[in-house]
Amino acid sequence: MAENLPPMQYRFLGRTGLKVSAISLGGWLTYGGHVDDEKTYSCMKAAYDVGVNFFDTAEGYEGGKSEIIMGQAIKKFGWKQQDLVISTKIYHGQANAANPANPLNNKGLSRKHVIEGLDLSLKRLDLPYVDIVYAHRPDRQTPIEEVVRAFNHVINQGKAFYWGTSEWSASEIASAWRVADKLGLIGPVVEQPQYNLLARERVEAEYRWLYAEHGLGLTVFSPLKQGILTGKYNDVAAPPPGSRLAEGDGRSAFITNFAKTFGDETWKANLAVVARLKPIAEELGATLAQLALAWALKNPNVSSLITGASRPEQVFENVKALAVVDKLTPEILAKIEEAAQNAPEAQPLRFV
Amino acid sequence: MAENLPPMQYRFLGRTGLKVSAISLGGWLTYGGHVDDEKTYSCMKAAYDVGVNFFDTAEGYEGGKSEIIMGQAIKKFGWKQQDLVISTKIYHGQANAANPANPLNNKGLSRKHVIEGLDLSLKRLDLPYVDIVYAHRPDRQTPIEEVVRAFNHVINQGKAFYWGTSEWSASEIASAWRVADKLGLIGPVVEQPQYNLLARERVEAEYRWLYAEHGLGLTVFSPLKQGILTGKYNDVAAPPPGSRLAEGDGRSAFITNFAKTFGDETWKANLAVVARLKPIAEELGATLAQLALAWALKNPNVSSLITGASRPEQVFENVKALAVVDKLTPEILAKIEEAAQNAPEAQPLRFV
Amino acid sequence: MAENLPPMQYRFLGRTGLKVSAISLGGWLTYGGHVDDEKTYSCMKAAYDVGVNFFDTAEGYEGGKSEIIMGQAIKKFGWKQQDLVISTKIYHGQANAANPANPLNNKGLSRKHVIEGLDLSLKRLDLPYVDIVYAHRPDRQTPIEEVVRAFNHVINQGKAFYWGTSEWSASEIASAWRVADKLGLIGPVVEQPQYNLLARERVEAEYRWLYAEHGLGLTVFSPLKQGILTGKYNDVAAPPPGSRLAEGDGRSAFITNFAKTFGDETWKANLAVVARLKPIAEELGATLAQLALAWALKNPNVSSLITGASRPEQVFENVKALAVVDKLTPEILAKIEEAAQNAPEAQPLRFV
Amino acid sequence: MAENLPPMQYRFLGRTGLKVSAISLGGWLTYGGHVDDEKTYSCMKAAYDVGVNFFDTAEGYEGGKSEIIMGQAIKKFGWKQQDLVISTKIYHGQANAANPANPLNNKGLSRKHVIEGLDLSLKRLDLPYVDIVYAHRPDRQTPIEEVVRAFNHVINQGKAFYWGTSEWSASEIASAWRVADKLGLIGPVVEQPQYNLLARERVEAEYRWLYAEHGLGLTVFSPLKQGILTGKYNDVAAPPPGSRLAEGDGRSAFITNFAKTFGDETWKANLAVVARLKPIAEELGATLAQLALAWALKNPNVSSLITGASRPEQVFENVKALAVVDKLTPEILAKIEEAAQNAPEAQPLRFV
């Protein structure tokens, strides 16, 4: 099944010298959670074997279990860190229903939690360092100078090579750079936003001037909009019985909130876009998912698409999107735009 | 007795991202001294159980024994540092009557003592780092640049996350910030002053412009003015026989000096204030102590009140003050002001 | 054979306080490769005994084996690091035919590879630090700020004392200094270029203003132009059968490329220069190689000539060039210039 | 014999917060050399017992043996570093007749030797850090920026608290401060010069403006001018037979050079000064040595006089000078000036 796959592509992480596979594998909502350990190992092995070098996790994924199992896979297969790009994220802590005690400082971006949190992440991963550490959210209660200094502290201590952000506003990222420049420190080199054919505003409009100004790279999560862009919900009148969508999820507020949107107005509008995209995918001989991934990769500011997989086959299917990228001619892109009808308004760049 | 307590409140330590319990527990004059080890453990356990996360000690408390016993409690109960905020203070050394040898450099804020002193404190605490390290007094014989660099050194080495001051003048704190800003270093984020209804000048007048200018937080010691604000001395003609107040204290110059003030003019004036506060406390259904603590918590610049306790019950009594804070309406506060008659004169702010 | 050798000369590494032997020994194309371990030991011992203190290697030499065997020699002979100047170079990784897997980030000058690469080099060398770490090539895909910060990081961590460049353009070196100066960091103090009587442009023209401006030192590789300047190819119609030149080299792209130039126009022109130099060497009672080395040492910007040797005798022969330097009177130098006919055009200095 | 000694006095090391005993003990020309180990221990013990807290040594004293034996004394008596001020000096290396091999980089102030040299000193002392590390001489072949960065590196690594200079010119010290200020680094806080009644120019004239400008402290060596100021040479027609002065010293170039001056014009002039000082000492009931030490201590820029001792009695004799300081009234000082006839010309201060 891994045969006849297109060769992996690699991109620089923004303006840094680090290269990441255009398709990467993330542990969100899967590893350490509903995907069992053996499946996790086989997905990671499949990804590694087809050239994925970038594996993404977070302290907040499955209360830390995602880091544990992904670290075990690295040990199990004898992979070397110089062949991998490992990232984790600090902000959410490991608080979950089973461990509600004193989560006060065990989250956020205080100097205390950035340092303690990364130390605990490295312990769970059983690694001396990660390549990238993300601020998993902005922390509007901690001064940006404290945040910038804390991430530089862990970089200086050799616990990470680069730091980035996730779901920060453009002006928050710019503030971090302003403080970093003022103090001669290292700024955030990458942002991890949601980006897909149904969520374009932030990447295409809000962040627009950051790419040239600060060399910002993007490692994208939810490139398939929680599966909506695969088309699997287009003929579903109600959430599949027994699915997490139907029954909610005790662990993940994200899934619970997502389930609540099932069938609402936005949901229906999204399905309509998917329906209009379908003939274009068929014209290209691609699945809807592959079309959606290829479209996101067409954006030169995207360094990597972080995909999820609970079976190796899903890894292979996603990688096939690489072969679709070149088929996205100006004409096809125009058709996609017409189907999507959601291009953000062009804004004059602030600083260029 | 811990039942029906109001929930703990948490506040940021000044402008940092660190959250401390509004009521915290300090080892001053108690732990490692006249309070035995078992009592110390039970007080700390009681505090932890009602949500206190901030525990304060110093190299100078009981010649270092306060740090030893408080560190043992942390180990004994298996508490994790990410759930705690531990502070210690450097300045006084561990010199006491039993150890008079060569205290020359084993105190003060020289680079030597800040580094050596904190290393010894961490050894006594048996912890790899504290959250906050305070300069326990200003050292007017050591250049402020040496002091600022020394505290940044221990922060860079991972031995503390934040540094603060205790009993520094406003202009000394501002000088530290000026040097820190000039050198791109971290300034002191918190001051530990005395503050209570009988000692208001420094916090309400002298420091006034530092809160907005430098985001200074306050962790207050002696919020009950060595017990005077509990009213326990109001009907006492002479120091209780056998008490430390009557017999002095071989170890603590503070207690010895305090004992000397018994019955003097200021003492009498203070008791008069307490007498006038009593009906207000009764009106609110609170003890005098709870009224005094609640009043100090009403000050938004206060991050935490460091209380002492030699029995768990005292912890619970102090925590009940949290329920009184909201009862301090403008009318009640006006009555308190009238009773206290010691509001510092308003001064125009220097920099705002 | 080591008798009657001229005493070793030592020069500062550019403007630094480090002294290197004017003749040094490099592991390129020899140690860990076609020169066996015993020969490697005896060459290094011979060099050490005649006063060579500078030994040069690289992560990319023989896939890391050069570092391993040279480190073993240091251990074997009980040499102390304070008596040696050890350098290695980061850029090429250890990728070779036997290990093609994922060389993505295991090369270049990203922060990741500089730090990981040097750690692996130190492990192979079995040393806690090197004296000099070179950026073995410019990395035009990594921002110069990332590169400068990465080399400063390893210096701050005690893994190297100085950093330099190899085969960087003058403007790349100047850019590194500009970033270093802006950030208050340490700039590159030495460049390792090719320099010999047949390759003069870069050292004599392009770098000309860097010597005074940044105190740049030069550690020269290929001072004999891969042996052409020994005259050994002057009477050779075809590559010696069985030689690496005839049969290429599976490992080294350099040798393979060099072999391709055999007999071309530049090759012939070079041999003609050598033929014209021969009578000058004879007049001085020196070999052609000694004349060529002495001529390069006459350049005051040269800190050291990195020579190769597969037998101790070659070390001794090279060291004898030191006795020829003083014989290069203005008259002799004029004769050499006439024979070489390749003096770079004088350019006005940019900044002087 | 240690009875009835005046109490030790302590002074700040220049403008730092470190306090050193006004009389300190140095290992130069004694410990690890002609003074045997037991005598060394008893001298150090005697000094410690009378309040000396500052012990001075150097990598270059007796080829490193001074550091070894002084470190052993600290271990032997169980002294704690927080009660001591230990200094060593880097520059001369440990080169001596028995170890001439490759002293190239094993001396001077290159980054390599400062770091390697201090590491070796700490190993010999068997201590994790010293309080003060001196640049034992200026190194005019190493850029001052490299020197300043190297000493800051060892301070940042926790291997020393302060750095100073020894026998640097005023403009070299000022250059170091200029570079330190430009880069936001720590400058040299103390100079170790010769200073005594027969050698005053540098301390009283050349360095004059550095005290206020940079807070420079002085730790003085040779306060008795190699014994001349004790008067012991005044009735000696020839060097005492069998003395080091008569027979030279295979180890110390200093002693050999000093011996050469015996009886020359300067020698005679110095003896004449001593002869004129004698009645003043007698008037004060002090020895000549005590008068000379007390006179040097009268200079407020002097932090400590580093004295030598081969017997505990010498320590006690030197300490008695402390009782003489207050006897140096303006009238007595005027008499001393008249006897010395060597007051440096007053120079207008450059920067004040």
C-alpha cells in the first residue's frame, strides 16, 4: 500500500534552516488516546518509512499520554534525533478529569510553566530536547516579555532549537518579535494555525504581512477541517451512532464543541462547499481529501500539514496528495475558488 | 474545622504570569523554631488542603531550620513543585548565636553571597530551584548592578524563576529596574513589605507609582501587625508571663525589638485603633483578624498575605477572611478609615 | 629523518590569542580513509614531535572516521588538550553511500545541525571540546543570524573556543560579523580557504579588506594544489595506473572532480607554471613543494598551512619548508611572480 | 603569640560587595616551594584563626604546587568556601624547567588559556570555584575583547565570582571596562599591583582616576618590597651566604632578578629611605615592617595587603600592623613623606 507513493517533499520551517516534511504526523486526538499503542507504532513507522520526518505532539494531548507513546515509538524503532523533527507544545498543562488538583500554575505561559512544562514533556518523551517548542495558545495574562524570555531560556539551556506559537493573533506574534528584537533574543519562527479550504481568514489575511516581515513559517493543523473536507459527512443526516461525534468525548473539549456544530448553518454551508469541490477532485482523479491537502500545500507559506492517522493506510492516502499539488493549475485553482466562495478580502500590507 | 471555608482566591504575582494564593503560609518565627516538626507538617498540610499554594521562607529564618523543615514537609507529602510556589530570601545568612564564625561574606547581596546563599538554601530545602528568590533587605554597600546581575545569574542557571525585594525603598527598587533595563536583564517583580491597618505609608504612598511603572506585586508580611490587629493585646496590661514577648527571644532581634515597644506611645495609639475597629468587625460578623486581613486584600496591588500559623486552626481562621473581602463596601471602608485615622497623604505620582 | 629540521614556527590565529603551528596536519582524504590506523598514528606522532600543535578534521571527512581515528591518536599518546589546537568542521554531515537515510537536517548550518553535528563530532573525537569549529561551507538557505547564534551557542556551552568559516565569500563573512556586532556576539575569527601558487584570487583579492577590518586569520587547505605543485604530474602523460586519480574515488566527490580535470587546459597551464618554478626551487636548494609552502607562508595573513601526510617522512619534508621562507627575498619573489603570472589585480580596499 | 593581637579589619574589594581582610595571605614564593607542607598548613591555620579570610595564589606559583597545597589546607581544616575569599591568577601557565613541552597556548589570556587554565587551577585547588580570578599580566597579543569575554565566560559558568587584573596599565584596565560596558559585560573590579613605601607611582599616580571612575580595588603584593622595608638588609654588606638572594633561585625569575639588584644604586637609595624611616617606627613603638604595612593600609584604595609567611609568627607580626594604622597622624605621615622623598607628582585627573 506504501508502493507507488509520490516522493516526500520537504520545506523549510519558515525562514529557518530546518527542513520538515510537507506532510507530517501529529498525535492530537489519536495517540495516547483512542488509538492503541500498536496502531500508534505502526502509523509512526509507516510515516517514517515514507519520508515523514516531522512528528508533532503537545503536553496537553491526552493528558501527556501522546508524548509518552510517541517517545516510546522513537525508542522502539531506534530512530535518531538528528533524523527527526520533534515538536511539543506548552500551555494547556496535563490537567484532565483524573487530575484536577492545583492546575493554577501548571498551565499558561508563565516563566514557571514554560520551564517546568517543557521539562515534564521531555521526561514523558524521554528525550533530551525537542526541535520546536510551541506556545500552544497566547497567554494574555502573562507579559509578552516574560514569555519571550522563558522560551529563550529553554533554547539557551539546549532543551529546544526553535520556538513558535499556535493560534496567536498577528499582533501578538509581532509583539513577541518586537520584544525579542529589543532584547536581542530569538523570536517565534513558526505559527501553528488551523488552515484549510473552509478556514482561510487567519493564514491568508491576518498573518499576511508576517511572512515577509518575520519569515514566519506555518505548520498547519486540521487541514481537513476535522474530516469535513473528506466528504464523509455529506451524506450523513445524523452523527454516526457510536462515533465520538455522536457521543461527545469526555476528554476533549474540542471534539465536544465540534459535535455541537453538527448540522448547524455553518455546518451546512461547509457541506455545500464540499459538494461543489467534489467534481473538481474527480476531474483530477483525486479524493476530496487529497484535493484539500494539495490545495493547502499550494500556499508557499505553509511549511507542513500536520495530519492525523489511526491506521497506516491513512498516512499513505494523505501522502498521495503530494502528487496532486502540481495538477493545481491556475485554471483548477480558479475553479476551486469559485466552489469555495470564501477568499478573504485582500488587505493592503501594513509594513511592505 | 476546614469545612465551610470560602474557596481560596488566587492572584497574579504583580505583572508576572505566576499565580499565588491570596492567603499564603510563611515560616517566619515559627517553623524550625518554637513550632515543633509535627505541628509544622500539620499546618502546611492544612494550608495545602485549603488551596494555599504559596509557601514562604528565608535563609535567615531560625538559622536555616525553617527551610529544612519546610522542605521536609514537601517531600513528606509528595507535593510537586509545579503545584507550589516556593520562595526563599537571601541576605541575612544563617548567622546566629551558635555560629558566629566569619559571617563577613555569608550575608548581604554581594554576588558571592547571592549565589552561595541560594545554593545553600536549595540544599536545605532539598529542591532544585525555588519559584521566587527575594533580596531580603537592600544592601547599600553593594552596587545595585552587582545585585541585579547576581539575581539574573541564579535565574539563568535555573535556580529561581523570579526575583524580588523585601523592605527596599521605592527608589532602590527603581534603581534596580533602571540597571536591569540598561543591561537587558530581568528586574525585581515583587516586593515583600510589612502592610497592615497600622503600617500603610510604604505600600500606599512610597511605592505608589511602582505598580503601574514596573508592575510591582506585593507579598505582604505581618498583615496582623505581630498580632496587635487580632485585639489580643487590648486587654493586656503587661506581656503574658512566659510569653516570648515577656521574656525576649534569644534568636530573633525582631521579637526582642518588638517586645521593647510594649506599652509605649505608638503601642497605645495602635491599641486605640484596634478598639475603634472592633465594632466594625462585629457588624460584619467577623473577627478583628479577619477584618484586618480582608482590608489588606482589598488593595489590588497585594498579591498575597503571608500569614503565620502554629496550629491548623489558625490557617482556617485566616482563610475565612476571604469571605469578608466582599463585605467591605465603600461605606464600611469609610468607617474603617475613620477608625484608623492613618491614611497616608496623597502624593502626586512621579511618572504617570 | 626528523633530524636537522628547522624549528617549528607559530602564528596567531588571525587576531585571536591562539597560537597555531605554521605547518599543521589535516585528516582530509587520508585518516580514517586510505591511510591505515597505524600510519595515521605515526604521522600524527611525527607531527607532534616536530612541534605541530594544530590538527584539523571535519565531520564530513571519511564519514566521520577521520575524527574517530584522530581522537584515538590523542588518547593513545596521552596528549593534553592544552598542548593542542583541535578543529573540526560542521556542514557536510556524515552522509555517505552506506548511510543515505534522511540526510535532510543532518547537514548544513541550521541551529539543529550545528548543535547536533558538533555534539556528534565531539563524541567521535571523544573530547569535551574542540578549539575551533568551522562552518565548512556557507549555507545560503539558513539565515546568517541563525548561523551566528548557533556557533555562539556552542561556544557559550564550552564546546568550542572559536568559530570560523571555510570557503565563504568575503561578503558572507562580513555579514556574519555585521550580525554578530549587532547582537553583541562573537564573529568568525578564521577562514579556511584553498590557497597556493595556482589559486590566489580569493585570499589575495576578495578577502583583502577582511584582514584589517575583522582580524581574519587563514588556515589554508591544499597549499600544494592536490600535489600539482610538487611537480609529480609534470612528466605524467596519464594518471598513474591504480591511483585514485585514475580510478576515481567512491567516497570523495572532490577527488572524482579533480580526476576529471586531468589534462584539461587549466591543468596544462598549471603544469607550465610548475615547470617555470622548478629552476627557482633548484636555485634555493629546495624541492618544488617546499618552495610552494614557503611562498604561502610568506603571506602574513596565513596562520597555518594544513598539510596532509600518509607517511611521517612527508611531515618532515613539509616542515623543511620553514627553512625556505627566509630565502624568499624580494628578488626571488619577483622571479616567482614572473613564473606564476597569476597575481590578482589590485583592488582598492573598501573600508580602509 | 597570637594573643593581644589587634582585631582583624575588613574592607570591600573595591566597589564590590565582597569583604576581604585588610591583611591577607599569599602563596607566592613560599607554599608549594621552599616552605614545607606542615609549615604551610600552620601558617594558613594561624592566619584563619586571627581573622584572615582572603588567601591568594596563582597557576604560576611553584608550577601549580602552591594551588595544590593551599587547596589541601582548606580541605584539611574543613573550611567552608562561604567563609573564605580564594583567588587565583591565570597567565603564566605552569611552565617550569621540568615541563617545557608546548607552552604555546598554555599561558597568556587567550580564550583557550583563560578557560583551560582556570579549569586546571580549580582541579589543583580541588574547589568548584574561586572568588576572584585575576589576569596575572596584560596580554598585549590577545584582543582585549577576547580577554573580557573569556573572564565573563568563566563567571557565567560559575567558576569565579569576580575578575581582576595584575600589573596592568591604567589604560589597559580602562580599555577592558570600555569593552565590557559596550557589550554589557562585567569589567575587572580589582587590580593586584606592587605597592609599598618604595614603589608608589602606579598606585598613587597612574591608577588615580580609576578608583572613582570604575570603583577599582587594590590587593597589594610586596607591601614590604621583598623584605627591604623590614630593614633586614640595611646592615648587610653582601647577600647572606646560603640565602636565595646569594644563590639565585632556579625556579623564580623574580628572585633571580631581584638578587641582581643587590647593592646597586636603587638598592642603596632604598636602604637610605629605610634608614630614615627607622626612628619614626621607633617613635611609634612599631617595627619597620609594621610601619610600612600600616602606611600602605592608610591608602583608602587598598582593599588588602597580601603578605607572605613561612612561619605563623610572621602572620602575627604582620597583623600587629593594624594597631599602627591609627597612629599615623597627619604629623607622622608628613615625617614619613619627608623620609621617603618619593611622592609621585600630582597629576590632574583625566575624567573627574
